[in-house]
Amino acid sequence: MLRRLMEHPNECRRAFTLIELLVVIAIIAILAALVMPALASAKLAGGKAVCISNLRQIGIAIQSYASDFEGNIPYGPKAPPYTSPANFYPSTGAPTSLLSLQSGSPVALGLLLRHHLASQPKVLFCPGVDQAIDANAQLAKVGTNQAQGSYFYRHNGNIGLFDPPGAGEPEHIRLDNLGTNRLGIPIRAIAVDSEYLCSPDLEVFGVKPHTHHRQKFADILFSDGHVVSRNNRNDRFTVDARTGILQSFDKILQVFEKADAEP
């Protein structure tokens, strides 16, 4: 028998039939369909956990900054004249996700980079971003060009396209006295995941959609340092600027006002 097998080795081999091959492929496809949602859910949860940790670190940095600057949160610098949609900082203190202006001057949360986040600058970038972003490239622009991070930051709630004549430093930028929002609710939320949608026509100005966590939820940093994650049902934390960019700043402020009311 052994001699026969050695003389005719092909007799002990049997190839898969087409039906058997199709069955194996179908089983693999079913298993992949079962596993992929679980992997996607795990990735979403992992991004959420890191994002919350990032915001906590930002909160600690803001508190440290305030202790160094007479209790004031990072504010400014003075906005340049608004001339283009590419300048996403039309008036001093406007809510923004920028880390630096077109001049390279650090702005908003970018003011933390020099000292208070010098050793961990990447906490300004959420790992749950829905569009590709190179954190290293953005950080390299600070000091030379406009750079953008992952979180909207509220300085003081300006939404005009120009600074009013004679405008000085606002009263309510102290961490322990941020005042009230337009709804009369105490200001509590100071940073939130950017969920920003805009028209493709604006890409020529460098303005692109910038969303996180598949827009399913938004993580919010409050002035006392605690962070919460809230469901983005009905797109309540999404800034939809597809009908016009000039309303962006008002809509960003509306997001913060909704966040102020969160427990």
C-alpha cells in the first residue's frame, strides 16, 4: 500500500470542489460580518477613552495657566482684520479650533503649547477624528502659519466678524468667574469635540469638514476640570455650516450653550 502511494501520490490528493470553496468563502464572510461591528465598536470606545483623557489634561493645563496669569483662561491674541473664510478667527475671543493664526501667533488652546502643554502637545488632537489629520504637521505650523486642533475652545463668546471699536480685554475670562451665556446660564463648558460640516466649495480656502467619533457623541470639558461624553442625538453638538460660513461662529457658540446645560 505504501509503495502504491509512493508510486501514485496524486491518488491521495483531492482538490476542493467549487461548492466547497464557495461554502468556505461564505463562512468567512459571515464571520467577518459578525466581527467587524464589534471591532468598530471597540475602536470607537477606545478613541472615546483617549479623547476624554486628552480633555482632562487640557483642563489641568488651563488651570495651571490660570494660576500663572492672575486667574485668567487662555485668551487672544488680538484678531487680525477678517478678509477671508480661511481666517477662522474673525474677532478676538471668537470660539475656534485654531491653535495658531495665519501669522503663526498661537491662539486659544495653542497658548498652552509653550509651557503648559509643551511636553504633551498631542493631547490637542482627538484620536477619534473622522478625517485624516497629521498632528505633527499641524504642530509644526505653530509659529509660522495657521494650525488647527481637534477641539472648539470658548474664550469669551465673541461672534462678530470684526472687533468692536475700542474693544479691550473682556471682564469674564477668569476661570472662577466666566459669567453667563446668552441664555442666562452660567458658562461651564470651555472645550468640546469639533463636529463641523461645511460646503465642499470652501476647500479652496482650506476650510474642510472636521468631525469626530463618527458624530455619534461629543466629549465636553468644563471649567472645573471634569469631562463628560454626551450623545450627539439630533446633531445637537454638530455645527452645520453648509448653508453659510458666516453663521459658523454663532452655531459654535450655540453648541457651547447646549453643553453649559449638561449635568
